[in-house]
Amino acid sequence: MQGAYSTYFDNLFEALRMARPDFKAQAEYSLRAGREAALGTAFAPLLAELETAIGGFDENLADRGQSTAGGTTAFRQARAEWLEFVDDTMKDHVTPKLRKLPVYADFKKFGKSKLAALPQPALLTESERLLALYTAQQPSLYPTLGAEAQAKYAALAAADASRDTQAATIDAAILDLAADRAAIARAQRRLKAQLELTFDQPEKVYSFFDFSAAKVNKSGKAKAVLVPNQD
């Protein structure tokens, strides 16, 4: 029977579709409204619980799926530098020196435009093959080609690994901090329950809450959980 009735007892504050900064802001609104209303001693522990929950909430951590920020920037820079190196090497050394040889066709498979069109994993794989080709043809091109190419590729691979690590860290942090959102939702639910015991008018109860920043669903309508019951 628990499943049949769970909808009636769901915490509407946990269901609010808000970014973390907005979620914290709406909780701060409730705390401020509750204190300004001077509701009495029955509300003191409830407002204190809400204040504690707000204090433990990190609004700077964005929602799941956020960009990995510095990791993404570093990867884009390393990718651009690698592709520029490939292009310059092709124009300045490979084409002038190997154009009439069969191996030139192998280099053509790894042109800048072809590599640039590849997704991240394929770019790394194909770049490794090009790196081997550079090393094999180094005597026909120039003495330091292998070392220079390896350094550029190493920077690309390192930036990619760093980006993946940052993404995993952010995901783990979001899971760890799920409890801080639940703590605010729990405190607000308890505050709402006491308000309902104090005021008969739903409008009065909901005046202590601000859902204006809640996101809407694809139909453009606010989720039903955000609409106060007027019965």
C-alpha cells in the first residue's frame, strides 16, 4: 500500500525543478519571511533547522551535466595546438619532401580537416597512428619531428584525461551533495506543515514560499506540484 499512497506524501520541495542557486534563494526567502512574520516560539526550531540546512548548502555546484570548465578549455586549446602542428608539418615538410612517394598517401589520411571532424576518442586513436607515422618517416623529414609530435600529442592526451577526471569528480560531488538539497526540502516541508496548522488560508501558507524560479515542463506549464491547493 505504500506505493499507492506515496504520491500524497511526496515532499514537494524535493520535486522543485530549480538550479541550485535558485533553490537556495527560495529557501532563504522562506527563512526571511518566517522571521519577519514573528510567528512565535513554535516556529523557532523549524526556522533554525532551515537556517542550518541553508548554511550547509553549496549553491556554486551546478546541476548535473555542467561543463567541466577548465578541463574543457584546456582540452580545446591542446586540440587546437595539435591540429595546427599537424597542418604546419604537412605544409612545411611532408608535402614538399614526400609528395612523389607512396607514403604521402598515408599522410593524406591524417589531414587536419579529417582529424578535426573526428569525435574525441577517434581523434586520439587516429593521432596515435599519425604519431607512429611521424616517427617512422622522421629521417626523411627533420630530426626532431618525433619528439615535437610526441610532446604535442602528450599534451592532448593529458588534457583529455584531466577533463574526464574533472567530469567524474563533479558527478561524484553532485551525488555526495544530494543530501544538502534534501535537508532544505525536509526543513521547508516541516515549516509548511506548521504553517498549515497555524493558518487556515492556503494563500497565507504559500505566501511564505517563492516558486517563481521553478522551471516549467515541455508544455510550457508549471509542474502541478508548484500550484497550491485552493480546496
